[in-house]
Amino acid sequence: MAVASLVLGICSLVFPFIGLGWLSCIVGIVGVILGALGRKNVEKKGMATAGLVMSIISVALGLIMWLACAACIGGIANVAATAA
Amino acid sequence: MTIGIFLCSFLILKKARQINLGFEEMIVVMAISLGAALFGAGLLYVLVSYPSEVLLDKIVNGEFDFLSEIGSVYYGGLIGGILGAIVALRWQKLDVKKVEQCVVPFLPLGHSIGRLGCLLAGCCYGFEYTGPLAVRSAFVIGKTLFPIQGVEALLNLKIMAILLLYIRKNRPSYHILALYLILYSIVRFSLEFFRGDLIRGSFLFLSTSQWISVILLLVGIVVLCRKQEQ
């Protein structure tokens, strides 16, 4: 589980930068679950923690990329409306 | 919304540590709830944004382009998150009462921050309004609108304050959640009359969110009464 979490954490960190924020969220959430379960194994706790942290970061980035588009479009149009 | 989710998660984990809930178990419960909440929010958005015939045609013809424009509806997220949490709690064998005590009071805080995001983005806007504190929205060019997102954010903070006072005493399982459902459904039902984005769908004389509010209010009252009898 620790290895799976680490792999998913690394993979999901890439997705937000290629416009796949939603995929990053899904893979990241699975990585978080596996990382948390993997931390119960004392021998692989370090690896599981690394996977957990990377998965949490990728969920955050994925959510930002997923939701930021709406905010950016809204902000730009708002500025345009104010200027007009 | 992202800031709201992560601030809430931080506060929940801090509270969980105070009442001796396992860190790993709580992470699993929160991750499953978040996944279910995002799925529910997206699903309800699709259901209320597209007519059923159009949606069915798109699925039959294999046109899934609408998924890239997916938004989120809070009620879908709330219902999905609650169902996800119930499943995760049974799996991780955690005490419902304890988890409820450290999760539910922070939900309105996250929602409040999410609504401030709506205010900045211009979505979920109010009716046309020219009085004090009127705001502009990207979705309604050239008009000023009622800052309904700000009002909802403030009311959510008030709900959080009530819930934080309520959890001071020992309460039965699902009691805190039921109170939150009652308070929020009343707030949401009332605020829907001030909304201007009618694209969210309506049935008979009420909007979709108002119908869900009525159902959740009844569920909350039933749960609260049953627990009081016990």
C-alpha cells in the first residue's frame, strides 16, 4: 500500500500541469487513502508518509486547477464590465 | 473552495487529536468523504443543468464533452459526503459521535469560505439590486446584483458558532448533524428567494435546492426527535 501510494502520489502530481485537475483529484484521493492505510505498517511508514503528502498536495493542486478556470473567467469578465 | 476544504481538514484533524481519534483512520474517512462529496456535487450539477432528454441523448451518443464543463452544487456534495462518511466510518470502525463532534461544526466554515470564492468568481449570484454593497458579476454584464454569496457566508459562520456551542454538552449520535441540516436547510430555503441564477433548475413553484432543503429539514427533525425519544 505504501508503494502504491507513492506511485499514485507521483503520478497525480503531474496531472494538474497538463490540464487534468479532475483526474489528479481522483488519483490523489486514492493515494491519500492508501498512504494512510500504509502508515499502519511500521516498516514502510516513511514511504507511506511520502505518498500521503504528495497525494494531498496533488489533490490541492487538482482542485485549484479544476476550479480556477471559472474564477479566472469570472474575474476577467468582471474587470471588462467595470471598465466598460 | 480549495482553501475552505484544506482549512476545514486542518481544524478537523486538530480537533480529532484532542479527542483521541486515530490520525490515519480520520485521514481515510476524510478522503472517502471528499471523493464522495466531489462526485455528488458534480452529479447534481449535471442533473440540474441539463434537461433529462438532452442528457440521455448525450450519453446514448457517447458525447461526454459536457464533463469538461462540470460545476458543483453544494447540496450534492453534502449528501455525497455524508453517505461517504457513513460508509468510511463503518469500515474504519470509528465512533460516530466523536467523529461528528469534530467534523460537523467546521462544515459551515468551509462552506463560508467557498461562498466567498463564489463572490469573487461571480457565480451563484443574487437578484438585480442597486443599493449599498451591490456587486458586479461576470455572468450578468452591466448590472449590479445583491451580494447573496456574502450573506450566505455570514449566516454559515453563525451556524458554526451555534454548532460549537451545541457540542459543549454530550449529544447522541447524528444529533449534531441533524441540527446542522435543520439550520442550513432553513437558511438555504430563505436565501433561494434572493438568488438570480435561475439556470439551476426548478420544479413547480420551488427551486431544486428548496425541494432538497425541505427534504433535509424533515430528515433532520425526524433524526432529532428519534434521538430525543431514545
